[in-house]
Amino acid sequence: MASVKFQTNLMNLQSNMLNFAYMLTGNRDDAYDLLQDSTLKALDNADKFAEGTNFKGWVFTIMRNIFINNYRRQSRAATIVDTTDNLYLLNLGESYAESPEDSYSASEITAAINEFPEEYRVPFSMHVSGYKYEEIAEHMALPLGTVKSRIFFARKKLQARFSGAC
């Protein structure tokens, strides 16, 4: 009899779960998939639900955890291993421009960065190389906010330079 009550409570939450799934995924089809996965997981683990516990919170936690696990799995699957000499292709799949008019050579971008004053060039280059903001601030003996703003302005200068170059 407890399983019938469990299933009834679960079915009564379906519209709320769908709304939450849509909020997490931002896509209707993915939201329906997440809803289905969460419902099945809740049904499979019905014996683990303790009476007196917040049922809605328990079910939504299952959904959130499934979403996070799927996101992490997709992130790992999208990782590119770069075996070129200078790691040139690292993350190229994410940032590769699809049309020739939108693509710029690495030398063009490097030349543009090298034209920056040192106060912008150094933190921006370090950031692009993978240093964290805190590491850059420590290396340059600058406040964290100053480093972040200099990187932001350097990025904006690059965008401005290449947005009008087509």
C-alpha cells in the first residue's frame, strides 16, 4: 500500500518536475528526458525513501543530481586531447569559426595582443595560458579586481579590433 501512495505522490509532482527540468536544461526535449530519468530513478529507489522526509525535496534532489551527472559526462566527452607540438589545437573544437570571413590566424591574434600596453598584455596572456586570476594577481602584485578588469578590457579591445576587420 505504501508503494501506491509513493507512486501517486510521484505522479502528482510530474508538472512541477517538468518545470524544474526545463529550468535546468533550457530545452523541452531534454527536460522530458530528464523528467523520465528522474521518475524512473525515484521509482527504482522507492525503498530508500524514509517516511516523514520531504518527498518533493527528495525527488527534486534526484533530478538535480541526474542533471549534474549528465552535464559532467557530456563535458568529459567533449574534451579534446591535443598532441600537436605547441598545443595549438587545444579547445579548437569549441572556438573554431565556421566561415572563412570569421576566422583569423593565430599570428594575427598574437600580433594584436602584442600591440597592447604591457599592463594589459601580460595579464591577458597569462589568463589565456591558463593561469587563474588569483595567480596572475599574485605574480603581478596587483589587486584581484585590477587583474580582472585589465583582462576584460584586453578582451574587449580584441573583439573591437576583429569585429570590424571583416
